[in-house]
Amino acid sequence: MILTFRVFLLLSGLLFNLPGYGQKSFKVVPLGVKGGADESNLSAYMLAPANSNKFICLDAGTIHSGIQKAVDNKVFRDSAQIVLQKYIKAYLISHGHLDHVSGLVINSPEDTAKNIYALPFVIDVFKDRYFTWQNWANFANEGDKPTLNKYTYHTFSSGTEITIDSTELSVQAFPLSHASPGLSTAFLIRSDDSYILYLGDTGPDEVEKSEQLKLLWQQISPLVKSKKLKAIFMEVSYPNEQPDKLLFGHLTPNWLMKEMKQLSVFTGQKALRNFPMVITHIKPSADKELKIKRQLEQVNTLGLKLMYPRQGVLMDF
């Protein structure tokens, strides 16, 4: 009887490690999840394959405070400094606004050599605005002299997949509209045959007078239908009461769901039922946050699995 039970446990373990039986593909450690005001909790997400500690950092608004929260929560056994220096292998930056880059800049003296990946307009902001010696020492390999060469800039070509050095991950970048003519970026990250989509700040196509989101939905729809896309990280900054003219390139619950309905045109509604949708960049007001969550639940007619990341708390997909 004991032997039979042990065999059962062994077979169960093997079974549930097979594709389609609950095996996770990614782990994500949110270092910052809010959309402003609280400088200790701004957009930044460490992501790695489920079986790896070679992370990329998607945006970098808050770094040290978020890592310390994760250490306190036993997500990492090493110190915050070691996690910063050894676990984060590269930064992928969606756009140059302070709430998405300030942690990288402030922590640069304590960081180790690594790459910064971005579309060209983002690299230009680093070279022209941040690492200029007038604002901060130039820790990068281009721009104001002398260059300290700690960070190496790598620019994407839109839609072309590249491998992220020192990781098992690959990524494609897609432009987004963020308070037109402002730009942002969506990153489609791949590990083996699994994907996660992370969007930086963006407004709805209808308000932005753009088709960037529609083009993105067309691109990723086959991955949704095949269940290779494990989650979408997307912002909702304001409640529905925010006037369109004051969105400043952001989304409300109504606008997010309109965009998800546009995605469902390409995927079919059934493919989105219980699909993980991680809500990012909520503006840090307790009343607004509760209202946004309530409004999202009310308009979630597609049956998305709405998820709200917490700083320093591990997520897996």
C-alpha cells in the first residue's frame, strides 16, 4: 500500500510537470506598481523564466525599495544589493518619463554593468536628459563625455525579436501612443514557447487617434488563441469619471475593456475568458484605487481574470 501510494505521488508529480498540466512559465516580482506620487512604488517589474534567477527589469521607476520589499517577503534569500547587482541582467524601458526610469538612474552608482534595451526615442531621452553630467554622471556608453560605460544602450527595431544577453529570454518591441505625439512601448517577452506582454503607459486608440493598439492586438491574437500568451500587463490610471481630454495618454476601466473587446475581435471572446490581465499604474489614491477596481469588475463582460500586483509579492504565470 505504501509503495503504491509513493508510485502515485511520483506519477502525479510527473504528470503535473507536463505541458498543459499547470506548469508555470514565468515568475514576476513587482518592484513598483503605482502610477505616480509615491516615489517608493513606481512602475518596475522583474521577470524571469520560472526556473531561473536571470531577470530582466521591465521599466525601472522604483528599484531598491521594491527589491527590499521582496527580500522582506522572502522572495529572495540574498540582500537587496546582491539582487540589484546579480539578479537583474538588463533593463527594458518603455518610455522616458521619470516614474519609469528614476530608480535606474538613482541606483546607477551601486549597479553593475548591464544593458539598457529600448526603442530609439527612449535611448535619446537617456542621452539628452538624464545621463548628461549636468543632471547625473553618464554611466552609459554613449552621450556626454566622459562615458563611464557601465550601461550599454541597445536599440530595437520595431517588431523584430532579439535575445536578451545573459538571459534565456527574447523580446519584441512595439510602439504605443502615449499622449500623442508622445510614444511608449509594449514588450512581448518569450521564454521557450511561452510569452508575456507588458505595455508601458498608453492611451486608447480612439482618444490617441492611433491604431497602435489595434496593430498590437492583431500581432498577439494567435498567441492568445493558442494559449501561449500567459498574461498581459496593462495600465489603468484613472477611474471612468476622468474626462478624455485629461487622460494624458492613459486608460480608464471603460477604455481598457473597449480595447479588450477589440482584441476579442481577433481572438474570439472564448479565448479571453479567465485570461490573466494584470492591472498596472493605478494612481496612488486609496479612493481612486477602490473605485477603479470596482469599475473594472463591473465592466468585465469578457470574464478576464483581473489581477492586481503588489509590491514585493511574487507572481507566476
